[in-house]
Amino acid sequence: MGIVTNPNVDLAMDALELAAQTAERGQAPASWLKAGLDDYKAAAAKDGAAVRARLDRVVMGADPELGLDALLAAGALEVLFPEVHAMVGFGDGEWRHKDVWKHTKQVVRQAVPRLEVRWAALFHDIGKTKTRSISPDGKVHFLGHAEVGTRMFDKLDRRMPLFTPEPALRDTVRFLILHHLRANQYEPSWTDSAVRRFTRELGVHLEDLLCLARADITTKRPEKKRRGLSQIEELAGRVRTLAEEDAKVPPLPGGVGDAIMKAFDLKPSRQVGEIKRALELAIETGEIEGHQESEAYVEFVRKDRARFGI
């Protein structure tokens, strides 16, 4: 016969409440409460919303680092988020004295206090535990950790569906995990078209992603930190400038209607206007870049004449 356990849900909830208060007050208690594996599982199964509410308070607290340490001490982290617990003591090769867990806690603390950004900060590097490799020259790599981490988050949510009741939050956190490296890959050599494409692909998540990218800079070297933050601010500035310009300047160049009529032997008509509207839609959906020369749009139409009714 198997061992019959009687989960103590109240103990688990009290331990989570203490962790939340620790994060909010920024002060460790005289002693920690610690519940067992079955206690936390039973609590999540009985009232997942109450568990999530306490966890939200941990990541949103004034001292989320201390709150996360409280979850670790209480045994909750290992049960609720083993993917995060696996980072404890997992060195990533970039810091001689710091592991991925310490980096992650710092990113959570540095992140703007928006729920989706704080949760994404907690999960953004979980894929590193599955992707570490060391090249012959001794350098440590985590190739594909964003993609692997995204799949791990999906598995985490299926196993412990604490985010499932809020699809918008879950999807945003997932998106930020998957794309958290994108802003840090920016180079001043990016063309305006590349910046516009970046903006379009990030869509409504752009500001959250930039906030996460800023928080993800935890180096203790002042110059390296300055360069990293400056790079992100330059990207953000170009995004704003181009958005302002695009709001003033139509995406299609002047004279594109004449170019289309000449190329396809058309006369001024409603058909030409419909072709231009179809081109504007193609620009909005990212099929073709805006603000190019007329010839680029004529060629785009030529490749699929039937689509444009020609």
C-alpha cells in the first residue's frame, strides 16, 4: 500500500502569505514557514487564484529578491516552478561570483512594476539550464535558450495552470520570454526598414520588451552597463522618430498611382484606387515595406496581378 498523506493547505497558504509580506515589507521574518510538496500542490489545486494572488505580490513587491528567496526557503519554488528552482546555483559563466538565479532575481527587481514584465523577468532565462554548452576556447553559450525557455513555460503552465485563467497575461509573458534577446541585438547600422520591421513584429509588446531588455542588464561594469542601456535607448528613440514620421508621411510614395497606370496600361479609375488601398494593407501586414520608390510597388503588383485584379 502507498503512503497516504494529508496535505496541509493552510500551512502552504500561510507560507505563501509570509513570502508575499516579505517582498512587500522588504524585511525577512525571524523564522520561515515551510510546507511540503503535497501541501503546495493541494493548495494550487484547491484555490489556484489565491496562490497566484500571493505569487503576484511576491514579484510585484518592493523587494522581490527577498520575496523570491522566501519562496525558496518555504519549499514553494521547487514545487510550483521547478524550472526556476533549477537555476539556483546554476552558474552561467558570465559572472565569476554570481549564478543565473541571482541574475534572475536582479532582473525581476530592476524590471518596471508591471505584472507581465515582472513575470517574464522571472522566467526569461529558464531555458539556460537546458542549453548550456562550452566551446573549445572555454566560452559558455546558451544557444536557443529563449526558444527552449518558451517551450518550458508552456509545459509549466500545463502542469500548474496558474496563468491559464488570464490568457492575455500568459500570452504576453510567453511572447516576452521568446523575444527577450531581440532588443539587445540592435546595432546602429540597422536601416530604417529594419527598425520598422522590428517595431511591427513586436507590436503591442514593444514597450514591455524594451523594459525587460533594460532590466536584463545586470553587469557590475559601469561602462558595459552604460553601453547596453544606451543601445536600447537609441533603438527606442529611432522607433519613436520613425513612428512620428510615418504618421505624417503616407506609406506609399507620391506618383505611385501614375506608375501603376503606366506599367499596366490603366486609365484613372476606381481600380487604381483599390490597388493602392490593397498595397497599403500589404504594408500594414508586413508583406512589403512602406516608404519605398514606386518601382518596388509596381513590381510587387506584377508578381501577383490576379490579386490586384489586373
